[in-house]
Amino acid sequence: MREVAIVSYAQTPMRRDAGANNDVEMLMGTLQEALSNVGMTQKDIDFTCSGSCDYLGGAAFAFVSAVDALGAVPPIAESHVEMDAAWALYEAWLKIQCGKADTALIYGFGKSSHCALPDMLCLQLDPYAMQPLWPDSISLAALQANALLQSGKYTERDLAEVVANSRRNAKGNPKAQLKGDYTVEQLLKEPTFVSPLRKHDCCPISDGASVLIMTTREKAEKLCKRPAFITGIDHRIDAHGLGMRDLTVSTSTRIAGEKAGVHKGKVDIAELYAPFSHQELILRDALGLDPAKTKINPSGGALAGHVFMACGLDRIGAVATSIMNGEASRGVAHATSGPCLQQNLVAVLEG
Amino acid sequence: MSREDDVLRAEFDLEFTYTRSTGPVIGRFYTDLRDGKLCGIKASDGRVLCPPQEYDPVTAEDLSEFVSLPDTGVVTVWNWVKQPRAKHPLQKAFAWALIKIDGADTPMLHAVDAGSESAMKPGMKVKVRWAKERKGAITDIACFEPA
């Protein structure tokens, strides 16, 4: 295996509505920031890979227009996944492992402000038995939350605690959209939205873009004082039908965590992509993380800002940044996709 | 050249020039729904899956042994939607639920018209409310209602 490390990460502020800024405009400044952090230009990149969703743009191959932000002349080696950019990072990691590239740039972007994201997400469901009913993403998450509450493992108070922690942690994150001091009592007084979930249990709609650069050990050590090495990465998927799995656990996350080697060392921080509060509890359990020993979502996580298609890459970026800054030595990043945590990726990063 | 007649025009219909077959398993499920019936399929471990799946969720084996099922079942998990979204199957407060059809071992997703959140209980018995016009789709089940 080739040793691969993250050397740069940049993110736009997460905003409810980026206004007239299109995908290319959201990306350009962030790309330049990520490149200039390590004194690079696009010419230094062997492979570029992005993650985005054409349904947000409302057109097939909408992602191609974003290539304008790269300045892809003369032609570059480039690829795209119709998934969160965490999976674009996985593709780039494989490319480096295969010896086809040394340095890769990964970007993810999403402008969800101009569509009804919870409805749009129905299009990823089983097209025969589920999608024609239009069960939006919030409704499906609420089913899962109720399954968890009914199991007796957690209470509504535990959900509110996740939200209060997220809002408090996000105060230290200048890119976060939702932040502040809230007590559990305050949150529990709010009415339910899709019961048992309250609005604050659901991630916000955000516009934004993120860019990450990773390279081999030899190059990384010249570019960055404390590169964040990817020492384990794995992704797994659960059955398509919601009735086919136990919604109160995440088997695919557990397996991915084991394969990535989460517990081969101390976990200082963990960034978990939980778009709904109860999912952070399920993920914590699946990865065997103890909040007394591991800082969970110090950035605020997805509840503080959720750029659909970049949020998983942002989890990896947040852990990498903590390692590069010297705030953490070893961390775990998680990304999810699909309804009720259907597909999950886990990466272990070390300084 | 300013007259309407001078502008070149061409008809354009956006269409997808292929048809999609639902296959032997989903096709059978849809045909049964059109006829006002429900069916499941036996998995490799003997469990009855409803809705039927083409492949075993654990072993990925082809599945083909159908089981006829009644149009009644029990609620295993639910939520409560106070304000339905425009595309939801009911335009009044309702529950999304996972419903285990009697004789099946895995639950299916659908809407339950229960009137109020307090009426929803674990193990609650429900039955299918069939759509007035059925055409071979999951929406042939208008929703479930308390039995």
C-alpha cells in the first residue's frame, strides 16, 4: 500500500442560500485557497475527482459545468461520482494506490437552496415499492428515530443533547450555519415537526463547496508540517429495503469501522455525518466511540451545516485540519449516503 | 423577417425510447396489487419478504417462491406527519409506518390514515384501503387504515 496523506482542505462558508452564485463561482475561491495553501497550481495535480448531484442542478451532466472552475486547459485527468465527495476521495485514493497518480484534488459542491431537497431525495429510493409514495428524507429519518426511541436505548432528551452539543461546538467553526447556546430543556419545549423529530433534530439546507488535496508521503512531507495520513478507509452498504434491516443499528458502519481499523489506536476526535440527531447516537454505537474519550463532531457536524454532496468530504476535511493544526493525533471521519444511513464510509486519519 | 411565419420551427418531443420491464418478481407483485391482492416471496432462510425482492438480501440468491398474503398486517414502527407535503399519499395528518403483512416476516413502508397520533400503537392492526382505480403500482394501496 502507498502511504497517502491529506495536505490541504478549504471550505466555503455554509449558507442557507448562496444567492446568484453558481456552482463554479462557489468553487473558484475555495479551489484557489486549497491550492495556494500548499503552493500548488492545477498543473501539479495528477488526478481530479468530484462529487455532486445532477438532480440539484436539474440537468443531466450538470456537474460538467463545474470543471470550468479548474481551468482544464490543456486537458486534465478528471472523474466524477454522483455521490458525496467522500466517495470521490475514495476513488482518488484507489487511483494513487494503483500508481496512476501521486497527487489528487477532490472537490464537492451542492446548491440545495433552489430545490426541495427532502422530496428530491425520494429519487434515490427503491423505484417500485417506495419512491412512488414520495416518502421524503425527513419522514424516513423520523421512522428511524422512533424505532430507536421505542427500542429504549435512547430518549428524546439524548437527541436534544446531540443538538445542544452541535450548536455549542459550532460556535468555534466560522463556516457553520447554525450555532449558539441552547439548553436541552429549551430544545425539548419546541413542537415536533415530523414526530418524533423536531426541526432542530434535522440538518439545515446549505449551499457551499469544499476542496481537499492529498498526495504520497514523500511529497506530503515537503508540503506540510503535519500531513494527515489516511491509515484506513472502507465503505459498506446495507440492504435497499428499509424493512430488510434493523433501523436502530448501522451494520455497514460497524463493518467499515472494523475494516478501517478505528480501534487500532486512541481516537482523539470523530466527525460523523449524521444529518439527523438520532443518527449520531447510532453511529457512535456502531463505531464503539465513547464521548468521554473522543471529541465527537467538534465542528458541529451536519446539524450545523449540511452541504449536500460535500458534507462527507467536510467530515474528512475537519479531522484532517485538526491533525494538521496539531490539535489531534488520530481521528475518525465518517460519511453517509442514502435513506436512514444506508451506505457508510469510514476513514482513519493519523498525524 | 419579423413576421411569426418567418421563424423556423421544429417540433421536439423529449422522450425516452425504451421500455422498462418490471420482471418476474416486481411484475408479479404489481399484477397482484392491480387485482387487489398482496404477495410475498420466500427468502433463502425461509422468511417471507413483502414486498417481494428479486434477490436474497443476505445471500444474493435468485428468489422465486411466491406466497399469497392477506391485506391485513401490524404496524412495527411509525412517525406522525402533521403537515403533509404536496406529493404525500394523504393530504391530512397521517403516519408513515413499517407494516408487517400477516404471514410476512419483513415490513413494508406505507401511509396509515389513523386520525390522530395517539391512535398509533406498536402492534396496531391495520388493513389495506385499496385505491378506487388500480393499475399495477404500489399506489394501488391508497393507504392502510386501523382494522
